Amino acid sequence: MADKQYDDGYMHYAFYSGCCFQGADARFFEILEKVFDKVDIKIHLIDDAVCCGAGVIEERSELTSLAINARNMAAAEKMGLPFYTPCSTCFNVISNVQKRLGEDKKLFKQVNEILAEDDMEYKGECKITHTLWMLAQDVGLEKLKERVTNPLNGLRVASYYGCHTRNPGDIQNYESSDNPTSLEDILKVLGVEIVDYDTRNDCCGYHLVWPNNKLSLKMTGDVLKGAQKKDVDLMVTSCPLCFKNLDGLQNKAVAATGGDFQLPVLFLPELVGLACGMSPQEMKLEWHGVPVNVRL
Amino acid sequence: MTEKITPVREKILSNIRIQRFTPGKDRSPYFDNFKMEVETGMTILEVLRHIKNTQDSSLTFRAFCRSSICGSCALRVNNKTVLACSTQLMPILKDFGKATVTITPMANLPIIRDLVVDIDPVIEKLAKMHPYLVENKDRVPETLEQESLMSQEELDAFGLMTDCILCGSCYSACSAVKADSNYAGPLTIAKAYRFSVDPRDDFRGMRFQAAMDQGLWSCVQCRKCIKVCPKDTRPADSIRDMRRISIDAGIHDSPGSRRAKAYTDDVERIGQVNKPMLPVIVHGTKGWAAIEAAEAGLRKHGMEPTRQVCSLPGQSGAAKIYAKVREIEGKKKGEKT
């Protein structure tokens, strides 16, 4: 994966931040950089990018969504690096655009005519990836294991992918979408015990926060309840948007489903950082909505 | 030169774990385990038939055409909804790396017996969407001798959804139906869209109303329906399209439509969504409490909140793209009229 232009032993990626890391979540930029540094990865912000529209822009204009995301990929192509986004929805939306443009030559041509207005060209060469497969496949489990200095043995963890790296099945070809294992593979290397639970494959409802808040909270509450029933110490998700609901809206969501509990939720890079020897302060765990009061 | 194909026929001794339940007789669903040798190429339906013929004749499932067109054999294998007749078992055993596979009836629907569910709730919801054409007099000729011709582009707008076989797989996989049984489900809204963009139809307004009443904005876009649809009709895409044409028709008064407008306008204006102000944009003055709570949270951590996020460097380029797309879409609309 390491690009020819760099010869420093690091793997380099064009980093598409999306717009989920605003406000309090802006801390994740720094956290991602620090955690990746532990596993010899350098991320380079794609400066000339815009929000992917989270599929919502398609509710106004599909062509706009196709064109701005082709432009986002074109910006990464210019950098000559693989396109990395930590956000599962950005991954889903942009991969879908790549697939559509790959299958439809007429649309590919039309989108490039639009991009020409901005002197940009989408070549269709860009490889899109996500934290899951960077860690499980590019870094590899063996190397990751070497870098774990603080194995989190004995910790009972409920793993949660969320929907957008799994659905539809052809959105990625890194692993099986019906039976993905990358998240669990990474977590096992960190030393934790994986606990299976009923609501592991359910949707957290994040994308209903605005259109139907009540339903969104119920879905989040249901997912949490399933994990809590199995007496886990914490939940770990690879999706920063799921994290927003599962952690940030947890109190409301649990109340909406008639529950009364708190379950710490971590965003995957945070747990990787902790296992690689970084402190809870460095991972800024005090920013969580639900206190992370477990031994780490 | 012809090449002889010799398929590798593997055999795996498998444990088929099937959910059983007869309402009124059993207190709750339970599982029966059936051992059998699964061969390469064997479909789930063949496995079920084999078990019924050789091990337990009371096993109940529904199937008819064996050609993935009648839509009656949908069920779940390892929690994924599939058509039994068009899904082979061997690849699933290999994917999961286990000799045991679990077969359950479709989710979100009442069980009649074992793997047979009552599909009526889906059909009742569909019926409310007016799933039929109401004659558009401008397009449908008065005499039977004349044809109502349609361009390829017009057909493409809804062509995918005409392939729907009403199997209910998407309904079974739907995250929103699971959490809210009143929600219409993917195929019903997708069907409403299919008729609403048919140029021969003149009943769009009523379908907007029906879709809004049954949860047009309750779809979470988890994309599971796209994954399971055996006919690749992409229901979630049609739901997005239905939202779009409802907004285009002037229905702006829902939180979802206001979100769509905010996202679209913000990316053109600043390159990203101005999330701090979303509560007020979506919910009106009621949103102020949420903004103030979020701001208090930031101050607690020593961070000064903002109500206007910065403009991203890509914004100026994106704005050019928006303008060009608007020109193309405007042109297109012009062509139609």
C-alpha cells in the first residue's frame, strides 16, 4: 500500500474526514493520527474536499451527489494515495458513487464533464478503504499484535459494525459482508474477550436522528439493551456515527426503551490506542457521554 | 476448442438447525436439529425438501415456482433473508466456517407455522399506497388502437421496481420495521414511487400523502433491503427518490425534508453541513434547547462553541459543480415540458 513517493517505512493514505468530526468530535483527528502513528500509518488530509452529503443530498439531487463525490475521489487521486475515510457512511456513499460510475460509462462521462468546470478529472482509479481493513489487512494482525503493549485481557466486549460497511453486500470486497470478522479479529489481538449478542446486526438508527428522532432513539436503545443483557464491560464500534448515537444519545435512548443502565461505548481507534499504550487522557475518554469507568 | 467443465462436487455433513413453532400448540418457538449431507449446488429449498421427505414430514415451509419468481419461499438463513429456491447452502457453510446453519422464518411478520409467515400485513400496507396507475389523460390515448409510448429514459426512472416479486425479503430485513411495526417498509414505498413516476399516471399527490402517513421519513437508509432483494430492485434508492419527488412537488414541511435542504444548501455554501444549527433548522424554535445543551457540553470541556462552522477549501470547486448540475437538471426539466 505504501506509495512510491514515500520511503519512510510508513503506509500513507489520503484522509477524507467527512463532516462527522465537528464540535466535540473534532478530537478524533488528533486521536486517529496518534493511533495510526503507533502502527506505522500516516494520514494526509484531503484538503480540497467537501462533505459527501451522507446520502441526504441524493434526496434533492442524485447528480449533485455523484459529482461532488467524484470530485472528492479526484482530489485523492491527485495525491496518488488510497482514499481513507474513518466514517462508515462516507465509505458507503463514496464507494456507491465509485461503483455507479464504474458501471455506467455514460454517467462517468457526464460527471467528468461537470468536473471539468472545476478543472478536475475523476479517473476511477482510487482505492477506498476504512479503518477496519487498514488495521486488519494493511497493517495486519501480526504487526498490530507486536504493537500492543497493554493487552486488555479479561475485558468483555460487544463488537458493533453498524450498517454502512456491510450493506449492500457489494459495497466492499475486503471481506464477507454476511459474516464480517475484521472488527473481531482486531479486538482479539487487543486481548479482549468478544461476547456475542442478539442485536449485533441491528441498525443503531443514527440517520433517523433528524427525520424521526423517536424511532432513532428506540433503535439505539434496542441495540444497547441487547449488549447490556450479556453483561459486557463495554461496546466497541468501528463507525463514528454509530458512536454518536450509542454514546452521545445513550441516556435518552435507554430511557426511550424503558431501560436503566449505562454501558460505556468506545470508537475502535480509541481502544486500539489504549491497547498500544496510550493513556485514557490521550484518548480523551473524559469527553464521552457515558463515563468509561472500566479498567483499561 | 471446447473445454470440459468438471464441477467439484463437495459434500459436508451438516447440522441444519430449523426454527419450529405452531401457534396455539407451542408456547414459544424452538429449534430442531437435522443432520444431513449437503452437496455442492444444493439449494436451501432442496435441503428443506430432503428433510421433509426423509426425516420429519411435519416440517412446514412455503415454496412453489423454484425459479425465484413467485416469491413465496423467502426465509432467513443465518439471519439473512433469502429466497430458499435460489440460494445455495454450500457457500454459506463456507462463509461462516461452520457445519451448522440456522434457518428461521422471515422477521417482522407473524408466524403461521414453522417457516411460514403471514405476508398480509405487507400487502395491506401496500394497498394503502395506491399501487396502480390512474390514467393520465395527456399520455394515455383515448382509443385502444393507439399506443401509449414511453421513452427509454422514462422507463429507466422506475424500471427496477417493476421487477419486484412481493416476496417480502426487504420487509423482513428492514431495520425501521423492526423498531416500528407501523412503518410501511421498503417495498411499499418503492412501489408507490414506481407508480408515481410512471408518465401514464396522474395520482402522485395521493401517493405522497399515503407515503408520508406510513413513514416516508422513517427509512433509516441502512441499505439492508438492497442487500437482500433477490431481484436487485434497490428499494432504499427508490425511497430516496420518493423523498426527492415529494420535495420537488413542494412538500417541505417535514423534519426530513428540512434536513435534505440544509445538507444540500450547506455543502454548496460552506462545503460541509453546519451541524451546530441543525436542531433549529430541522425542528424550528423547539431546537434551541438542543443547541444550548450542546453548547453547555462543549464549555464544560473548555471549548468555545460556534454556530457557524468554517468553510472547507473544496467549497468553491463544489459550488461550480452545483451550478453546472443545476444547469443540466434545469435543461432536462425544460426538455420534458
